[in-house]
Amino acid sequence: MELKLEGLGDWRRTHTCGELTQTHVGQQVTLMGWVHRTRDHGGVLFIDVRDRYGMTQLVFHPESGGAELLAQAAFLGNEYVFAVRGAVNARPADAVNAALATGAIELDVRELKVLSASAPLPFQVNEEYNVAGEDLRLKYRYLDLRRPELSSVLALRHKAAMTARAYLSSQSFLEIETPMLVKQTPEGARDYVVPSRVHNGKFYALPQSPQLYKQTLMISGLDRYFQLARCLRDEDLRADRQPEHTQIDIEMSFVSEDDVFATVEGLFRSMWKDCLGVELPATFERITYDDAMRTYGSDKPDLRFGLTLIDVTTICAQSPRNVVANGAKAPGGIAVAIRIPGGAEISGTQLRKYEDVVKAAGAGGLTFFKIQAADREKQQVIFPGALVDEFLAATGAQDGDAVVFTNGPWERTCKALGVLRTQLGQGELEKKGLLNATPDKQEWRFLWVRQFPLFEYNDEAKRWEPKHHMFTMPNPEHLDMLETDPGKVYAQLYDVVLNGNELGSGSIRIHRPDIQERVMKVTGLTHEQAHEKFGFLLEAYQYASPPHGGIGIGLDRIIMLMAGRDSIRDVIAFPKTASATSLMDGCPSAIEDASVKELGLRIV
């Protein structure tokens, strides 16, 4: 017998492969899907048929379907597409698969159509363990997406997007599309640019965000806007970053921070309840940027574990050891410590590796104590007399603990120790049996981090740059310091954070052209340069802008956390690699010489 491929003809599927239960027993049904797995039990053939809804076990009995049907089914290889008709039977009690939605039934097949045959597979789609390497899976992404593990993530993404749309629409927001071909403006990352055929030598940019357009919509009187916006940035990639991503973009007029917070909290409560069945708190915790850095060493702290930073500046400044005292005594200096419960069990070699971590993060070094009698002499050298007892009391250290500490400029020092805190809390200490467990991926600790500095100083360029972007309203009490002391200007900036991940960033915007030009001037833009780059927004301000604010929330990152995935590539249908290439379709690629000529380009 030869394999015969057929068309659907008048066949139509009556049910999906995840639908049949005991309520369907006795019914005649038609299923269609892919061969997931085949098992030959000595003349009786079992095949699991799979579609995106689930799996159903088929059974081919020679006495019910006939020998010819059984022989035809034997030709089916993995990932062949086929259709079957048959009767739904209850499985024997000892054969029920409780882990499968359809595990109480099986389909006794009476008719079969083979619709499409598969070439030999580059990797096994039905392999639950020892999954192929990521590069191979990305090259054959269409096969990778057949895996229920990934197809279910895309279904979750769809549900989350629909929930977001429904919630925001219920709050009187309008979904409005903004352009994909825009004017190039400096927004932090590099732009992707598109050459114009009609205007040789000129280029469009692809939007890093809809920032200027959504503010223009507020000036237009469209006071509540949202969009599931595509954003493109030519920047260095990592596991949670892609050159193109999707943002739940929100802007509102006549609002304060509290109004934006309430909208986002309501949005997240709706998404988590609809998609995960989880009830989130009515409001999220709030903390200022300065307090987040001084307490956790991060502006996106993970609150699922302790290991908070302890300020020991006053004590360290009294140490006779210059390496400990000098950074704490310097203007703007700080000394911070972390107590590691049970850390005396950690080897000295490992503790010295922790020093490499904080040095790589920008700190000058790391000192550590094991709280045990053998270390008392070392402690006395650094903190003589009663000073050591004062230090241990400040850190709350007990026998059997370890304490690590460093000192230097406050922001850089806190950030460096925060990197170590995150590493310790997110698995390092659990491996050593010093914490009960790695933080639960299903524990949802949301946080608002607010009141960021408006500017940060670029030592290489010797100029002030916006910490987020230059359209953020400074705190009213700091306006007088814009020109005289930009480093002390804080702004109505906020991030929403979940389990150590920044989900979104936003602000109350500048709505007055005079303040906007002052902020731009601090960054080095002249009046002429400001109007050249942002002219349409500055001109629109002249016609009276309402006070407004908003936020951009990363949908990809939300789905990654909801699905318990470690890489954002797992939640995007066709992602790029870490080098911004697509292994499946081979982009980026060269273009034809005729196109180069038509666009007025010259390839160097």
C-alpha cells in the first residue's frame, strides 16, 4: 500500500482535539490535526492527534476499522496532518489520563484522510524534555510554535491583549493608531531608519515609542488614549529585550500621578484576574527612587525576599582603615551592608567572588565578615573596640551570619551592592541552603517607584541628559534649579515594577512651552535645534495644552512573567536573536542594486 494524500472534500471538523469529554461518548465526530505520537500495541495502533486546543487519543482496531484502515494509519509519521472520523468511547478506568483534558475518552477511528506529509523533522516537536537548542528552534520557528508549551503562551498573550482593550475601553479610553513612519528625534536609543524613494537623501524613522504623538492627541482634546503600539529600537539586546516590542501605551489629560496609578492598577487587576484567576491588591506599594536605591540598590527591586541594604556610613567613617573610611567620609559618600543569614557557611573563596560581582557593577571593592569567633580579630582591625559591636548591632548580624559591605558615591555604591542582592536573592543562597527557596514565580509583588531625578550627567559627553526623557514635568519646587543645579531637579517620573522587572515607565508631562524649552536647553539643545527636532510638538503647545500624563507598559514582559518564562523571545511569535537577526527568514538581508539606486543610496 502506498501513502495517499487527499483533500478535505466535504469533511469538516466537528470538534477540536482538546474538546471531547465523557459527555461526548457515543457521538460520531471528525477531528483534524497533527500526529503527535504513535504507539503500536501488537496489532492495535494508538495515535495522539494534536491541534492548538489540545490532544486526543485515537485507537485503530482491526476488528472495528478494518485491516486496510490500520495499514493506512501505519504510514502516518510524526507531524503528518490528517483527519479522522469515528466514535467517542470512554477509556477503561485504569487507562484514564487525569493530566489530559480529553484523558477520559478515546476515539475509535472508522475513516482516515492523510492531508499532508512531513519531511524528516530537524527536531522532535513532541519532545517534552531535552528540547532542541534555541537557534535551531528559531530557524524552524513554525515547528517550535506547534509545541503546546509555546502555542499556549500565544493564546495567553491574545487573552491579555483583549482584556487590556476591554478594560481601557470601559474607562472611556479611545484606541488610536499613531504613525509608523515618523520624524527622527533623539529618544535615547538609536532609531531604525527608512529611506524615502520620493525624497532621495531623506529618511523616515521607525518609532521608538508614540511619545510625541500621544502628547499631541492630548492637545487635540482626545483626553483618554491608548494603543497596543509597536515600538522599535536599535539597541543592544538581552533575554528580556527585542528590537521590536509591543507597548500598552496610555495617555490621559487633567490627571495627577495618582490618577495614572489607579488606571494601571485597575488594568493589571483585570488582566491578572481574567488571565490567571489571581486577585491583586487594590493598590500597589509606592517608594521614591532615592529610597529604592538606598534600601534595595535598584530602581526595580524584587520584593519577594529581604536582604535589604543597611546604611553603615557613620560607623565606617570611623574605621582606621582608609579603604573602609574614605568612601564613607567623602562628600556624597555612603557605606552600605547586607546581612546574609547563615552566611558563615559560605566559603571565603565564594565571598571573594561576590567582590568580583560588585566591582563589575561599579563599586571599589567588598569587605566581608563571618560572624564567628575565628573572625573576631579581623573585625577588630577594621572596627576597633566597641565600634565592631556597634557595626554588628546596626546590621542585626547574629552568630552564623555573614555581612558584606562597601562604600563610595551613594548611587553607584548602592547600585553595585544591589546587583549582588539580586543575585543572592534570586537563587544563589537557595542553592547553598541558606534561603528557604528561590522566589516563587507566582508571587506577584508590584511596586511603584516614583520621584526620579530628571537628569543624569554623561561624563563622556560632558553634558546633562534626561534620565528617562525630556518631556517630563519637573517637581514645581525644583523649577528654580533647572539652570543652576540640574542634578538636584527631581521629576514626576514613575515606573511600575514587578518581581524585579520594570513593566512600564511614565510621567506627568510638560504642557508649557517655556518649561519645555528650559529643559531642552539643559540638555544642550539651542532654541533652533529644539524646534528643528521637536518643532511640531513645541508649536502645538502654543495653542494651549492641558496638563497630562501617561505610561508605556511592556506587553511582552508582562506575558513573559505571567507565563513563567525566562526569555521574552518565548512570548513573541517571530522574535529576533541577540544579534537582531531572524534565523527563519534570514533578515536583515541585502537589497537589490536597482532598489539601492532608486532610493538614492550608496552602500559603503
